[in-house]
Amino acid sequence: MLSAILAHAPALQTVVPLIAAPLCVLFGRRHLAWAITLAASLISALFAAYLLAQTLDGSVISYELGGWAPPLGIEYRIDAVNAFVLFIVASVGALVALYARESIEQEIDPALHVYFYTAFLLCLTGLLGVTITGDAFNVFVFLEISSLSTYTLVALGAGRDQRALTAAYNYLIMGTIGATFFVIGIGFLYMLTGTLNMADLAERIAALGDNRTLRIAFVFIFVGIGLKLAMFPLHLWLPNAYSYAPSVVSVFLAATATKVAVYVMLRFLFTVFGFDYGFQAATLQTIVVPLAVIAMFASSIVAIFQSDLKRMLAYSSVAQIGYILLGISLLNKPGLTAGIIHLFNHAVIKGALFMAVGAFVYRIGSSRIEDLRGIGKQMPWMAAAFVAAGLGLIGVPLTAGFISKWYLIQATLDEGAWWLALLIVGSSLLAVIYVWRVVEAMYLAAPVQDAPVKKAPWSMIVPTWIMVLASLYFGINTELTGKAASTAADLLIQATQIEKAPETVPGAPAAGE
Amino acid sequence: MPDIFPPALIFIAAAIVLPVLPKGNLRALFLLAVPLVAAHEIWQLSEGVTHTYELLGYSLTLMRVDQLSIVFGLIFSFAAFLALLYAWHVKDTVQQVTTLLYAGSAIGAVFAGDFVTLFIFWEGTAVASVFLIWARGTEGAYYTGMRYLIIQIASGVILVAGMALHYHETGSLAFGALTLGSLGTWAILIAFGIKAAFPLLHTWLPDAYPAATPTGTVVLSIFTTKLAIYSLARSFAGTEILIYIGTVMVFWPLIYAAAENDLRRVLAYALNNQLGFMVIAVGIGTPLALNGVAAHAVAHILYKSLLFMAMGAVLYRTGTAKASGLGGLYRSMPITALLCIVGGLAMSTPLFAGFVSKSLILSSVAKAYEPLIWAALLFGSAGIFYVAGVRLPYLAFFGEDKFAGAPERPKEAPWNMLLAMGLTAASCFALGLMPATFMSFLPYDVAYDAYTPDHILTQLQVLSFTAIAFFALWRFGLIKRPAPGILVDSDWLNRRLALAIVKLGAYISRNMWGLMSRTATRRLDAFLASIYRAHGPQGPLARSWPAGSMVLWIAVLLGFTLILSFSQSL
Amino acid sequence: MNAKTDTSLPAIARLLGRLDGRMLFWLLVLAGVLLALSDFAYHRHEIFDFEAVPLFYAGFAAASVLVLVLAGGIFRALFKRGENFYAPFSTDSEPPLKAQERDHA
Amino acid sequence: MFDDFSSSFIIQHYNYWMVIVLMMVGLYIVVSRGNLVKKIVGLNLFQTAVFMLYISVGKIIGGTAPILTGNPDEVYSNPLPHVLILTAIVVGVATTALGLALIVRINERYGTIEEDEIADIEQEIDRQESA
């Protein structure tokens, strides 16, 4: 029985939340809807964990949807890369579902709760689908499922701030243009090869070699996905969307949506297009590296001057995406590993930070830094969680953020780009400043008023601290993240068969004898 | 011997458990038990690598045990015990936790077998210790703590940079002997030098130590600097430049100590001077000298703690430790006064630990035929006895009775402080009485007898004439009780000059930025507005640029990438 | 007022009170003279030539103190500033710790 | 020569040129119009251009609708792009519907659907918040 279910894990992974979504509306009871959401996301997370365990050794699972064999049928193809991303998305989804119940009480009209859960489940479905599928057009469809539900989720923030509506609208315009660019790119690829299966595409593209249509296809996909992952300067939708969305949506989006987009970028860059000729590499190195560096600095500086905590974190996200892109565009294994690890670590860290902010909003109804003065004494758990996760954001040793930066700096040094290493350290210092501003307000400033603020509810504290502890745990024990990321990096690099000089993996000689 | 739990982790585990315990005697007892358990563990260690772990693919050494690390581990544990006894009455959880973390980090660093582990604990000492300053709770303490933290963290950052460079060069992360020469090793030396309070890198020490709480300063005085000395002894033994650095350290702080008003700052400068002794001995680098380093670190931790404890007790009972506000206190705090005098004597009088260790260092310098350095050390010996052994107790406890007219005389120090001071004094005495046992702990097996008639006679001459000179000069009015006021040290450079430069820079950049951003905004606005005006018929379009500009950026990036694709030949 | 005889003070305080006068000084001088004289009675095994000079250690110590006192005086004259010099960035300018603060700390 | 060129480059690629024009028009409307509904219309045009691109790719001149007739010589258009674009159209409709729904809400809350007026109102909110 169990093995029969597990055999269909790839499909169930997305189908469970997809079926659960309409159930929420059908039952129409918000508490029931919450229970359904929690159950569905937990089941998805379990499947994701199972899939990750299956693929951690580098093996690949191919699942034929509806029994139609690829390349004609749609194939779900799971390897270490997307199993890892699936795991991130699904586990964050489960935690967010747990967290949502109390959080939306304050921020969303109770009559709309059912729709919130529905949209949330659809968004989860979309993100999981994008990650798991091996079919290029299917990526687009799932991308749109997640995008459309995201616009709805962002707009639900209108209960607290009407600007959520315009934020959602702008996001819709941008997101649609991005997705359409993506679909144009897919169209060109199809014209060129006559197939949509990614593995098949990769083979045929390799056989065809470089040509103009391929380049144009690449450009459209690159820009389209760049928009989705908030690559600087295409990030303009992100600050508003994150800051006006309901807190729980900010948590979910910050931790998952951009990460999935990064995954799609990785998949197309490495698996589909490959690197054995110069154009993609040149694009990355002439466009993405400078943009990533600018993002690291410009967004961090903007973050320093923000008065709203959510907005500050949103800009910080743009900067952090800069790190991920920088790692990827170094095109060596440590860089790719760093990018993938940071994908995970940043999801955990930013999720925890937004969760803490959500709790502040829940209790004091504001996320402005000046309203958070003295909150460190009034909401000790959440403030401590914020600080602990903030340390990770900076990259203090023994937090997950340090591991990412360590790999990233290794990767830059391997390329001989020591100036990039310096820039990474420099931009981390900016993170110190903006995190410190908050810490100062929370702990060192006199409280705004003496009116006692209650501790956050446990249903918010628990998921937040799970995230925080995860960020600390993965800062000390890099077994899982390191292995998954390096297996993933291996797979991606093998896919493009770039033969680089002797592999430089950190960690050789034993020390201290 | 893998069944031994790493002592550093004992402290850290205890720090995690501690907040759960109810405040009061149970917790205080628990606190006292922790360093004793750790000391017991260290006692049982046998030499060799006992614990390794994996981090980021490196195999690292958590525990590398040899006689040098055992000596430092033991004295750190024991001093932590004394300091915690001294702080028995403190109810502040933050200070208790950070004291444990601080001691644990210092001990962890001592046993670290590689630079990564060292770095982790190195920063641990920095972060944990600053709370002892912040615990004072005043605004000044906050800023002082920030300055302290910045420089301590900087030391760690320089260490990690040096470590990375060194690793790139040699492929080794081992925390062992280094040869100066490459940039990496210099960076490591500077990182150590910051914590060891090398001249010009020293200002954090007299800045921070007088700012901490009465008990906090005792804890601070134990670990950070001695950890640096340990690291220097481990990595840079026999490095000649250290001899000269150490000589400057012997002289320079003494002058400040002789002129300073705040008695805890006097002790901080005196501490810096004693570090100079150890740095010189590290520079000499012979087995005898290194034995001297280890012995002097032990003796120095004990008697300097004792002196800081005495001044802490004064601060605790009177609210100040400034000479200008003290005097005649022996009437109210006679036992403290007596123990403070013992602390002064313990620095160099025969029968005390300081005599043995100082003789070791002096002999090692003499054996290396460095007459000038030797004379400098002799000057340092006399000077330190003058500032910390005579002048300090006299200013605090004797002379004019400043509390004669006060409504309430200060009380004698609490029992736990007296007990801690008494135990510290007793251990100084015990080590001085049993030089053979003391020597048997030292890292190298070198025969040495401190109690020769030569040593005893000359040392007593130095001490007695130092004291005579003090009293004579006091009579003549050449030495006076200092008036209120502070002395500017080289920290003026960073606290005033640098601040002024930063302010000026900020002023200029603010204005420049304003100007630039105004110009840029105007240009950009004009540019975008012209685009919009040309293409869009409706109103002032600059204001609607959010959505428009987003799409525009897409077009720009798309265009740019397309151009790139066409510019590259197929 | 006289601590030597003030019976309200503990015994140790009275003992210390005796030190706080001329007696200690003259005791020290006596000890010093005896120690100095030992230079002529006992032959040291010196390592450096200058050690052999009679009264070298005694003179060196006294001279050291004199040098330190003079240097300290000069430094104090040159570098002394008001306690508020760095205010509010240092604890020097702050009032004495109050009793309850001390108890907390 | 020129005729050859123009016929092959312009006439034969007529559908592509139209797609490009339509796409640019759509994008231009999104950029230049301040009216939120008009932006959605522009977006629709833009998407429609892509639909047409797909459809014309799948079309084979002389091919019939891809229905199995049993005749082996029958030439079919490629059905796959058409099916794909059916999905994309559904997505497009959903996007339009959601966009319009948002506009309705925006109109309720802001009392306008002109982008610059909304920006003014939002600036006012910002100013009040930071005051």
C-alpha cells in the first residue's frame, strides 16, 4: 500500500494541494479550511522529504504523468537539484500553514479566510509543479498558477493597507510580462527543436549547436525568469508586494517564490541550454555579475534607509538574490554549490525574519521600526528569533548564512576574483548596519509606550523558532545542505559537461596535528 | 581519551542551562561548580589530539592537549572559579551567562588545534565579554562597550584574513609555530597583538576595563589578554620583534599608570605592563623564557585578579574607584585593604608566585645576554611595584580620610568578595611557597631555582627602595593625590581625530550626496519625463513612473541582452 | 580621629592605622639600609658587569620611581583633560554608581 | 535582387512582422497609458501576439485540421502548439479577469483608476505615516 503510494509521490506531491484547494472553498468553513491546508501541505512536505532522500545520492526519478512516455507525454523528473528545492518549498509551506492561522486573524477579513487558504494551496501547487516538472511548457503553466494565486494573496493585504491592491496590480503586470517572455522563449525553442521535454531539449540543442534563434530564446527566457526572481533592476515589483502583502504571505513569498524562480533559471541555464559555447557564459559574466554586485550594494543601502521593517527585509532579499546569482554566474562548482546552499539558507533565514515581523504586526499592528522600540523586552521570543535570524542574514559564523558566504568566497577565490570576495564581505557589513538598526530599536531604545504587549501566540512562536533553529542547525551541521547542494551542482555541471581544470572543492588537508 | 568531555563545552552547556535555574544560592553554587568540573576534566587530560570534528569539509581539531594548553586551561578554570565566587551576590543572569560563555570560549581557544577553531572561540570571547561592560547599564558603558566590541571583532576579522592567506600559501590550518614573513602571518600577529594590547593597539584595554561592572572587570582581566599571550607563545615563540614590542609595553603604560586617577585604569595599565614582560619572554623564546611566560601568566592572573577584586570591592561599597574620591578607607574596609596590600606584594615579593615567575623571565633575558632589555624589565619590576603595589593601595586606603564626614561610612566588602580575595591571595602564596610544584606544571623541563640568595636579596632591595622612594617623594610633595580628570592616550586618535574626520567626511558626503542626488534626480526625471512627454499625452508622467519604469527596465535589459547576443559572433 | 586608638574600629584597622604614619616609613628605611649593606657583605654572582656596582639595585629602583613620578607628572600636565572630555562616550564623566545600581551590577 | 529579398524577408514572414507589431503596440500601451484598464488591454494585446506566434508556427500551408481521417497523404497542421496556446489563452483570460477585479477594488478604495492620481494618494499616505 505504502509503496504504491510512494511510487506516485512525484504526482501526489502537487496533486494533494491542488485537490485540497477547491475543498477549502467547498466546505467554506475557515477553521476546516485551515486544517485541510495544514494537512495538505504537511503531506506534500513528507513526499518532498521522501523524494529528497531518494535522490540525494545523485540518482534521477522519472515519472510519466498519465502513463504517457516522454518526450511526448509530460514527464516529472526529479533529481537532487529540484528535490532540494521541492523540499524547501514544501517544508516552508507546511510551517507557513501552521503559522497562518493566527497571523491572518488580524490582517484579513474572516470572510475571506477560506479564499486565502485556497489561494495559498494553489500557490503551493504552482511552485511545487514548476519545480518538479520536466516539461518546459508545463513550467509556464505552473508558473502562472502560482503567479495568479500570488497576486490574489498579495491583494488580500488590502485589509491592512490599501496599497496592497496597487502592489498586486503592478506585480500582475510585471509578472505577466515576465511569464509571456518566458513563453516566447519556449516557443522559439519549440520551433528550433520540436520538443518541449527538457531532457530532450537539452540533447537536441546540444546536437544543433549555437545559432541565433537559440540565443534569442535564451534571452527571452533569461529576462522573463529574471523578472520572476527579482533580479536587479527587475525587482521593482518586489518591495511593494512584500511589504503590503499580509505578513504570512510575505513569509511564504520571501522563502519560496523567488527561490523557485532561481531554480528555473538554473535548470534552463545548465540543463537545457548548457554551457559548451560562449554566449550564455558571456551573458552571465557581463550582465549578471555586475547586476548581482550592484544588487548586493544598492539594495542593501536602500534597506538601511527604510523605516518599515518589511520593506527593509524586502530590499535585503533583492541583495541576497544578488549573492545567489553571483554564485551561479561564477560557473564553477563551489559557486554553484554556494548559490544552491544560499537558496536554502536564505529561504530559512528570510522566512524566520518575516515570521518574526509578522508576529510584531500581529501584536502591535505595525512593522515600522520606530514602533518596535523596546519590543525586545515585551516580546522576548520573537525579538530573539529576529536577532538570531538577523545574525544569519549577516553571515555570522555558526549560522547558515556564514556557510553560504564561506562557499561563495571560496568560489570567488577559486576564480581568482579576490575583489569579488572583498565586495561580498563589504556588502555583508551593510547587512550588519540594517540589522543593527532593528536590534538597537528593539533592545536599546526606550519602549514606545508602557502599555504591555502580549507575547506572540505559540502557533506563531513555534514555526518561527523551527526556522531559526534550522538556520542555526544548518550553520553547524552542513551535512544535508552541503551534500544536497554539491550533488545538485555536480548534476548541473555534468549536464553541461563543462570541463574545468582540476576540481577545487574546499576541504582537503586535515588540520591541527 | 575521547571519554573526556571538552571543557569549553562544559561551560557552554552550563551557560545554556543556567537561565532555567532559579536565581539564588542554588544557581550560585551551580556557577561555582562549573569551573571546578572543567578544571577536573582538564586535570585528567593526557597529551595529544583528543577531539576532532568536520566543518565545511575541513577536518578540524577541537582539542589539542599539551602542557602549555593544560597550564592555561587550568588557570583559566581556577580564575573563573574565583571570579564567580567573587560575583556570588550578582543576580544578573546576563552577566552570569556571559561569564560562563567567556570562560568557555577562552578555554576552547586554548585547546584549539587549528585556526578555524581558534577563530570561532576568539570571536566568542569578544562577543561574550562585551556584555560585562554593557551590564553597567550607563550610556558611557554602552559606547565603551561598542568601541571594545569593534576592536575585538576587528581582531577576529584580521585573524580570519590572516588565516585564509596563510592557508592559501601553505595549505595548513594548524595552530602551531609560524615564521613571520608572509602577509598572512603578519595579519595573524596583528590579530594576536590587538588582544595582547600591543602599543597603539592597546587603548581598548584601559578604555574598557574601568567601564565594566565591579565583578565584570575581574572576569575581563583574566581571559582576553592572557589568551593572546598564549597564542603568541604558541605561534610566535622566538620572534625577535616581540622583544622590542614588549619593551615598549613595559615602559609606556607604566607612565600612564603612574599618572592616572581612576585606580581600576591604573590596574589596566599595570596589566598592560605585565603583558610586556610576557611578550618579551615570548620573543626570547627559549624553553626557560616560555616557562616564564606560562608561570607569569598564572601568577599574573592571580595577583591581578586580586587587585581588581580589591578595587572592585571599593567601587562596590563606595561607588567610585577614582583616587581623587578615595582615601583613608582602611578604617572601613581593613580586610580589603590588607588583601590589596597582599596583592601588591604578591607581584614580586619572595614567598609569592609573582616572585618566582618574574625571576624566571628576568633570568631568561639575562641568560640571553640582553642587558638593555634586562634593565628595562628591572625598571618595569620596580615601576609596577610602585604603581600597583604601593601607590594604588596607599591612594585607596590610606592618607586623608575622605569618608570622615559622610553620613554613613562604607561597609567592609561582602563575605563572598573577601573569601574570593582570600583564596586568591592564598593561592599566590601557595604557588610561591612550593616553587617546585609550580615548576613541574610548566611546559618545558628546565631546572630553575628562584630562591637563590642573589634573587631574594636583590629583589628585596628593589622593593624596599621602591617603597622608600615613594614615601619619601610623597613627603616631599612630589607625589600627590591626583585631581579629577582623565588622561588622553593614543585613543584620542580614534575617538577625537577620527571622529572629527568621520564627521567631516559625513558632512561633505551628505552635501555631495544631496547635490549629486538632486542633480541626478533632476537629470533622470528630466530624461524620463521627456520620454514620457514625447510618447504619452497624459499629464505629468514623471509621477506615474513606478509601473512604467518597471516595464521600461525589462525593455532595457532585454535590449541589452539581445545586443549582446548579436554582437557575439556565432 | 586617631585610627590607632579609635576603638570603634576593628582591630585590623587599628593595626593598619599604625602603618599609616611615620613608623612604616622608618621601618622601611631600616630594612632598606640593612639590605643595602648586605651588598658589601655578600658577593653576588652577577651576569652583567654593572650588577656588581654596590647599591646598584637599590639605586636603580629609587631612580626608576623618580623617573616614573617625573614622567607621570609631565604626562599629567600635558595630557590631562576634564572628566567630561569624552562625554557622553565614556564612563569617566558619569556620577558614582548608586547603591542599587551596584547591587544590580 | 531587392524584390527577392523583400518578398522573402517581408512577405513570407508577414505573420512574424504582425506579431512583432502587435507585441510592441501592446507593450507600448502598458508603458505609456496611465489608465489601469488600458494597461490590461495592452497586456492582452501583448499576450495575443504571442498566441499568434505559436499558432502560426504550428500552421502548415495546405495542412488541414489535425483530425485523423485515415488518409495517409493528408497533411495536418501541427496540433501541439495550438493545444499549448489553448492553455495560454486560459491563463491569459484568468490574468485579465484578476487584473480587472483588482482594478475594481482599487477604484473602490482610491476612487480612481488613473495611475498618477493613485501615486499621489499613496504619497500622501506615506507622508502621513512618516509624520
